[in-house]
Amino acid sequence: MSNARRSTLGHLQRLAAVTAVTVATGCGYETVDPMPHPARCGTANAQFFATGEWQASGDGGTDLVLVVTVTKKTAGAGTLGGQATAQTGLQSMTVDPGTGTARLVFGTLNATGGDDVFANLPLTCSAGTDTLRVSASWTAAPQLGRVEAVTLETF
């Protein structure tokens, strides 16, 4: 093969490589959405159970709060941290160190229904640390004593 032919083929290969990168970049292939890391502490439903119930706010008024209680299902379940982060409405959270039970109180909620709340609790287990997301939603106005479904997820 002659030097001129070799030079032309080399130039065409570099041009093709630049074109492929340019096309990929123009189509949005330059970044990839990362997959979330798998939960280190296992699935939440295997370790914890949660209930949510509307209760009187305790301040003497007529306001209702959603009290969510998270309890361990198994002795090997992780340990919940004492500080949570929330989108809105989390008034207080306590964790009983002896039982590992967490009590979250959500207030200032939509009185007509159609609202949701969540809190992220630190979760520590033998494999490391995770986050336990506690979330609840409802479609009807809060009613004293009514139980709401609570969802748990680890990530």
C-alpha cells in the first residue's frame, strides 16, 4: 500500500471517529443516567412494619396530625437514626433505642385530602448505611382514628 493511500485511510478513520462522537453528543448520548445503588440493608418490608393513624394534635385545638409508627419485624433489622429529613409537615420524630420503634408526627396537612408526606430516616445495619423512606398519602379529609396506608422503601 502506498504512503498516499495509507495517509488518506488514516485521515478518513480519524474523520469517522470525530463524526461518531459528534453524532453521539448531538443525540444526548454523552451522559448516562446512573442507576441507584442497591440497598445495603435489604428491603424495608422484610425488616420493618409501619402504620399511620390520625390523632388529635395534643395542643388543645381541633387540628389532627398523622402519627406514623415504624416498628422492627425482625431482631436483625437495622437501627433507625434519630434525625429525619422531610419534604413538608414533619413536626417531630422520636426513636426508642430499646425497641427501635420510630414515631413520626406530621402536621400542617391539607385538610380536604389529596395530600402526601414522606420522611427519610437514616438506617444503619451490619453492611453499612442506607436510608429508609417512610411515605403516606390519602385522598379524603383527615378523620380522627382513621388508619392510612404507609409505604416503606430502602435506598
